[in-house]
Amino acid sequence: MITGRITAMKTSLIITTFIAATSLAVSSFAQTTTSPASGSKMSNMGQVAVPDNSKAVAPAGQPSAADMQKMMEQMMEMSKLNENHKLLSSGDGTWDYTVKMWMDGDASKKPQESKGTAVRKSIMEGRFVEMDVTGKMQMPGPDGKPKEMTFKGHGMEGYDNVKKKFVGTWMDNMGTSIMMSEGTYDPATKSFTYTSEMEPLPGMKTQVREVLKLTDNTHMNFEWYENQGGQEKKTMEIAYTKKK
């Protein structure tokens, strides 16, 4: 696979919260009996007890209006962009890449090489970055002989303000799974380090570590390490050069 990084929109979460709050309120009022109760007012028909909201108190276990307001303020704060989102967006553009692969993890051997293009683009006002990859690579054909195939991949990256971590997803036309990862950034080395788990075959769960180094404004270097037999081995390296 080639590196890459879908996160639910905050707007949906905010709407869901409002719906949940409304449901709680409706449920609370539905429990009011038709008989007048202390602290109630009679409607003009004299049949239904109308709660006196001037003295209303949130039922036990339910957030008060003040709590709901505070929660909304926190969610709005969590939706704001910061320097981490700007850092991801700085990689927007079209990149040519050369990938080297060592399937058995022996980097002393001659690698399998292929080339392609990666297009990175910020979306949702800079909250996320999507990357579309297209390239050619040699894969075993039906007869077992190497055959050139078109590789396509799609990644999504972001910075989760709640988790305080970089997050990502990756999918490609070589499988049906979606790989999810979390990571950090080291400004001293200008490197992202992500960890994840993949399962290429049933029961074959493999721990993965990815390192993406921002060499300069027009170059990136990516390394992929996976656990093979209890030992971490580098099985892929990608050199990116940004097109002018």
C-alpha cells in the first residue's frame, strides 16, 4: 500500500446533540399526569396540567440548559482549526513518487520499484486533507508471472482536537478494508509517526508503523515498517517530489 489518511462532520454531531436534548425534554413532559400537580397551572380548557416552567428543574441524570449550552460551546471550540491542520494543508499539491518495496522485509535485496502520482487537497475548510494516488506496479498474474497493474489509492488525514492526535484512513484497489491510524508530529525532525493495524488475510493481523518526513517544501520521504514474526522490518519506502 501507499501511505494515506474519514472523519464525521462536527455539524452532524451538533445536530444529533440537539435532537437528543429535545427527545429528553419530550420524554420528561410526557410523564406529566393529567391531574393537576403542585406547582402546575391549568390550561384554559381546565383539562390538562401545564408545568410551571418558571420553577422547572432538569430531571436527575439529564443535563440542564446551562450544561447543554456549555457542551455546545465546547464542541464549537473543538471544531476550530489550528496549526496542526495548517501543517497538513501545507502538503497540498501534485506529487510524483517512486516507491521501493521489500516484501520479505530484507532491505539488503534489490527492491521492487514503481512510480506514480499523488494529489493532495484540503477539504472542509482545511479540516482534512484527502490524497488520491495512481500508479503502476508489478503483481503476480493468474499464471504466477509478474503483470503490470494500475494501482489506485485514497487516503484521508486530519488532526483530531479531542484526541490531540493526527488521524488517518487509507483504502485502495488491492483490498476491501479501510486502514485507520493515529499519530504524532515531531517538529525537531519534521516527521509524522503513525501506528495502525492491518489484516490482509483472515487472522493475519499485522502491526504497522509509518514515518513521513517533510524533507523540505518540495520533497517528502515515507517509510513503512511492519511486524513480521515479532520483529519490525521496513518493507516500503516512498520518495515524493512536488511538481512545480
